[in-house]
Amino acid sequence: MPRAKAAGGGVGGRGDVTWRTWDASRFAIFPWYRHRTRSWMQSTIEVRGVPGGRRGAMENGILAAMARGGFERVLALHDRRSGVRGYMAIHDTSVGPALGGVRRWVYRSDEEALRDCMRLARAMTLKCCLGGVDAGGVKTVLLDHPEVDWEAAYEYLGRVIEGLGGVVSCGPDVGTGERELAWIARETHHVTRPGARGPGRLSAATAEGVFRGMQAALEHLDGEADWPRRHVVIQGLGAVGRVLAERLLGAGVRGAGTELDPERAGAAEELGVELLDPTRELGEECDVFAPCALGGILHDLSIPRLRARIIAGSANNPLARGGHADALHERGVLYVPDFVISAGALMRGAHFHLERRRKPLGHIGERIGATVQGVLERAAAEGSSPQRLAVHEAERLLEERRADPLPAEPLAPS
């Protein structure tokens, strides 16, 4: 199916809000289509916007945010049957489908959920650009409430994704694991399910990329990694953090970490990870601090407490604001851009869906390590923070993609 384009097509186009109100009688000749899609079509608001759109009540809200961030679509999701609410932000489909995970989380407000969704979708596009992946970014966030029927909610999301015709493919994220992805897969094949029949262990691919990125950062500062002399603190010992801990301990690192889930904490302790009080993790003197949980942890209050030389982890958007990268740089803390070092799962999943018929995957860790090395060397030469340089380079590549877009290749079933 041809790749969908945002209204207006880019800077200077028109913007609009489309309220989709569906009359079932219009689709009477397509009973299967009506049955499969009517429920989500009735409850989905599609918001499209680019600079120069019509003036209206939302001009300074969602449309302005979409224009600033270069988004193609934002979908507001609500399913009456399951009770689920959420958002899907499609950032870019200029050279391929949009790829990204489904996050289920308790947000303080709808606005906070939408902001997180859009930041994560844009970060996925930046990952694609610097990772050499012919795809763009999307993110779905679902607001976690106890009254939601989650099996029905994920089936609903599958119907939404199927209705987009291959423009989007989703995968795991916080709150969405193999069980939830299986529920989505009942309604669409545009879903990445880790395992033998899919792209393999995505968490392992991410952890290996983080390990190689850490190695590149240590070599950049000290000339060698010399793992047995290193102390690494991992925040979050879940799917990625635990695998990363195994890799580091195997290299001889003194590993410590924090984990709020008692079962995960116990499993990590059995591996040999020293468990820290979560209130101590930022103040622990170490070579590398690895944020592998949620984002937004590096801010005005936490940065002064840091006693790490390097920050390198798998968490998306650990910086509360972009300016905090400069604050770290001024303090002499080497921050490895999160969207560079954490791209392993994206690269493996994208290869499985888009490229496995054309070329071998190669070693993901080595590719990420080389990219990190290049970013750090250029940033040092230019006197810039690595984050600022990486964002600038990714945005340059994105503009090149958008200037010469390619037709999207249909996603291969997982």
C-alpha cells in the first residue's frame, strides 16, 4: 500500500484537524471491513499539522507542537469497549515506514502523555537517521488505569495499526511485552514480536550496543576500556539492564545497580550485581552511570549530584530538556547521546522487517560503537557537546531524506 503522507507535505503547507465521524451505512458493501474497523474509526481523532495551517483554537497547541517537531500525524486514541485512552505520534515516513514501541504508563495528565509520546517518536526518527535505517519514528503511549480491559485494548490498537495500511509497525516498550504484542498480532501483522520466529532478543541487541558505546566512550577518555578497573552503576535491571549487567560482569567490571521490582532485583543480585539504595545511585562515584529505565532523570536537581565520568545507557530521553546536555558538558561529564547508543533493538527489528532479503545484518554492537566513536571525536574537535552534535547531524540527514523521499517498502510479516 502506498505510504501515507501528512497533509501539506512539509514546511509551508496547510494544517488541519480531521474529526472522523463514520456512518456505517456508507460501508454496507464491505461488511468485513465495517466489522473490523468501525469501532476504532468512531473513536479516533486524527490530527495533522504543518506550519502555515488554518488559525483556530488549537493553533497554539497540538498543531504548533507538530510544526515545531516536524510531525506528520498525531492520533488520539479512545476505545469505549476496553476503556483505553492514549496517543500515537507518527514523526516521519519519508523513506520508509515508521517503527516504534508501545508504552503503557501512568501519566499525571493527558498533556504529559502526549508530550512523552511526541518526544519518543522524534527520538526514534533520529535513531533511524544515525543508525542508517530506512525508516522513521512512531510512538504509542497508552494511559495505564486499573479499569482498562488490556487484552481488548491491545486488540483495539492492532486494528488501529492495521487500518493504517503498513505505514506503522509497533514493538515492545515499557509495559508492553510478549503477551501484549501477541494480543496486537491477532489484528495485524505490523508488529515486531521478539523470539525465534521474529528478530530475536531485542533487549540483547540494545544491551550489546550500549556495551560497545560505553567501550568507545572509555577509549575516548582514557585510551582503553580496561574493564576490570571499571565501576559501572546501572539504573534499572529489567529487560535491557539485566542483560547489560551480565555483559559487564563477564568483562570483569565491578557492577552495581538499582531496581524497584523485587523479583528483578533479586535476579540481578544473584548475577553478582551490588544492589544500591535508589536514593544513592546518582551520588555513587563510578566510571559510567547507565540509565536503563525511564527518561527525564537528568535535570536541574539531579545533575549536580552526579559523580560519574560518563553517562551511557538504554533509556530513551534521559535528559529532561535538551539544554541539560550542555549542563553536563560544562561539568565535564561525557554524555553519550541516548538515541545513538540505544539503537540496537531498532536496527535488529528494522533489518528483520525491511532488509533481510537484501543484505546481512552485520554486527550491531560494532556499528553502534563506531558511530559513538565518530560522534565523540567530532564533538571534541568542534568543542560541542556530543548530544548537540548528534542531534544536528541527525536533523541534517533527516532533511536530506525529506528532500528526496522514497516510496515505502511494505513491511514483511513477523
